[in-house]
Amino acid sequence: MTTPRQRYRDQVRTEIKEAALGQIRAGGVAGLSLNAIAKQLGVSGPALYKYYRNRDDLLTELIIEGYDHAAHHLAETAAAVETQTPRARLHALATAYRTWSLENPHRFQLLAGTPSPTYQAPPETVDHARGVFSRFLPILGAGGDWPAGATLQEQMRAADSPGAVDWVERNAPGADVPRVLAGQVALWSRLHGVISLEVQGAFAGMGHDPATLLTLEMDTFADMLGLP
Amino acid sequence: MTTPRQRYRDQVRTEIKEAALGQIRAGGVAGLSLNAIAKQLGVSGPALYKYYRNRDDLLTELIIEGYDHAAHHLAETAAAVETQTPRARLHALATAYRTWSLENPHRFQLLAGTPSPTYQAPPETVDHARGVFSRFLPILGAGGDWPAGATLQEQMRAADSPGAVDWVERNAPGADVPRVLAGQVALWSRLHGVISLEVQGAFAGMGHDPATLLTLEMDTFADMLGLP
DNA sequence: TGTACATCAGTGAACGCGCGTTCACTGATGTAC
DNA sequence: TGTACATCAGTGAACGCGCGTTCACTGATGTAC
């Protein structure tokens, strides 16, 4: 079905993206330069414009693939612990997210940081961003009372973020939607707090093991939600 | 004591820093350009080299002043709530930190983000960074048992981060040092999780009030530490 | 109070560099008859 | 199987821009006697 030409195009696009990720690894998102990528591939600068409309287009594809890459990693972990308790699955997924972030710091920075002041993420990235957290949703639906989260759940019930309800119902069928959304945002901030600081190197020389901190944070989070 | 020439120097340095912060506000840290600052001040580019050795020197001073600016804001809040319970003080300080971050997003990005791939923060910034959290330390020393944090405290006892013990003893005299250090790192990650996501605009369109989330996170944090 | 000298803020030219992007083109690869 | 044509990857030159930093200099401000 795919013509040789198309196959070639796809391969070059892949090479471009690999070179781009290497550059981001070395010099941050700001260090991403089309000319430098071209040089690395042994090709003239303008040649890249046959594959990407401009720099931002390339960035967008990298970001989307970054989300999907993380989502895939989490999906594998989720499948492996399917039969365990919600609490155990939460720990497993949180650890998997941390591991992925440490092994792919350049990708993490691309997703978690402000990529660049002029760059505006296009709307189609939202679904991919959600994909990273999809596997957590069934866990957040489990569990008993969550009195402390009442206000947050109330706000989630009142808001209707486009597509959010669908997203929850697809990934955590039968669960209480506001509860899951409130849990998701709280979980996101906890994970982001621990992992982004570690990836940035902010914990260097503080003397603790970030994995211990993450376990502590997830355990108290599970307590808060009343997860079995 | 200060000569007119010195006063003039100080004033120009201040103007340079103000222009620099304005640029960071507009275009991120990557958008900080000495030439652009010079143009804004109506002066030639090389003139700035009479005031700062180079771009990184200017960045370092901005970062240090950023830490001090936040620390000062928190110190004012701490003074105003001195007589209240540890839990109430925790909420007040957390809110003050959030408010400062939202009102000074450019400064926050300077401190919390990776400023630039080539930039290396010099060691003298560490003390200033600690200053931001100094007012939290007495709060972390209060309270009862904290069984869940045993492992983290154990690690803090084993490590000796240079200057950390002094820092705690100066700001929370008589407190259990490992407990305070373990609490500090956990608190930091919680605050950073909520506030950095909000400042970056990541919460846009999710339907919740970030202040509610912060309150929830601080309340459960106080529970965890057994704060009265 | 006046003069000689030192300090130092600021200038303009220059260096070497890299950036994203456009444009008209060449030449190889693939397609249709 | 061979020929005519279309597609399209890649080139080199060019545009206009901005960057950090150095250097030798001018001219105003301050200091010492």
C-alpha cells in the first residue's frame, strides 16, 4: 500500500525527529535548530522544508509523539498489574511515569516545560496529553469516601471541560466523573511536583531518595482517596 | 558614604535589571538579550559591559534577587501570622507563595525553570534559594508523630548536605533536624506541583480553582505531619 | 580658586556566528501509454 | 519494452535579522594639590 517514496519520506522524517531529540537533549528546546539538524543529516538546510512546514510544525509532532510515548509506556505497566489492588496499581503507574521521565528527560522537558515563548500548542495536542493519564482514571474511580475533596469535585461537576466527560467514561466506565477529574488534577500536581524537580536536578545534594518521596506522596494520596 | 558615581552606577544597574525582567516577561528567559536591553535604555550595546561582565552575570543577579524577593514576601506574611497555629501559618505561607508566583510569573520561571541549557548557577545561589523556604521551617518542626515519613527522615539523618543543619537550627531552633528537612523537601514538591502548573497555564480550561487544590494539598500535608 | 591629572561611562566599528525561511533550479525516481 | 511526461527530493544563493563580545577611542566627571 505504501509506495517506496512514502516509505522513504517516513524514514527521513524519523531521522529528523531523532536528530531533533538529540539536540534538545544537548541544549534544551531553545537549542533546537533546523540548520543544525540538516547539518547532522548531511543535507542542506532548506531540504527540511520538504518534510516540515516550519520549526513549530516539527515541535508539535515531537510533542505529540512524546505524549504517546509516555502513554504507551504507562499502558504496558497498567497491563502488567491489571489484577492488583488500586493502591498497588497507583504505585506501579507512578513509578513507571517517573522511570519514563528519568529515561527520557528531553521528552519530559518538551511536555512539562514551557517549550518556547513564541510556540503555541495546537488544540489537537490536548487528546494526546490526556492519554498520558488515561490509565490512572480507573484507579481514581475506585475507593470509598473522599470528604476532603468535596469542593474540588463540586467545581469539576460545575465545569464542563470539552471532551473531559467522554474521556473519563471511556477509560473508567461507571465511575463518578467529577471524582475522577478532581482526583486526576490532584494526582497530576503531585506527580509533577516530585518528578519535575528530580528531572531538573533540583534534588541534587539534598540527601534523599526521590523514589522514597514519590512512594510517600502516592501512599498519602491513596489514603486521601480511600483507595483499597 | 556612597559617592555620586556609585549611586549612578547602582541606578543604572537597577534599570538594566528592570528592563531584563520585562524582556523575560515578554519572551521567556531565552528572550533575554543584552542588545535589546541596551536599545530599550537608549544606550549602545557594549555600554552594558561596564555594568555586567556578561549575560550570565546578569542572569545570576536576577536569580539571586528573585529568591530574595520571594523570601521577603514570605517573611512579611510570616510576621503577620506569627501567633496563629502551625497549620494556619502553613496555609498562609503557601498562599503567599502562590500569590507571589502569580504576580511575578517571570521571576518564578527564572527560579523554578531551567533558566537556559548553557547557564550554570554559581554556588552562592544556594543560600538565597534556601531563604525562600526558611519561614516554613519552624512550622515543620511543630507537630506530633510522622510515621509515614520515617524512611525519608532516615535518609536525611544519614546525608549531610553542606549547611543544611545550620540552616534548620537557625530558623527552627530546637526542632528535630531530619524531620524538618524531610518535611521541607516534601512540602517543596507539593507546592511546586500546584504552583508551577498554574503559572505555566497548564490548568487552563480544567474547571477547578487552583486555590482550592492548594488548600487541599496543604491540609492533607498538615495532617500527614500531625500539625496542630 | 584654579589647574593638572586620573577615572570611567559610553561610543562606533568590527568580528564571527547562527538563525528561519524563500526561491528558482537540477536531476533522479516513478507513472502512463 | 521503450518512450514521454510528471512528480518531487534536494541544492545553492540569497534575504534580513539578531546575537554576545572585543577594542581603541572620546569626552565628561571627579580628585589632588
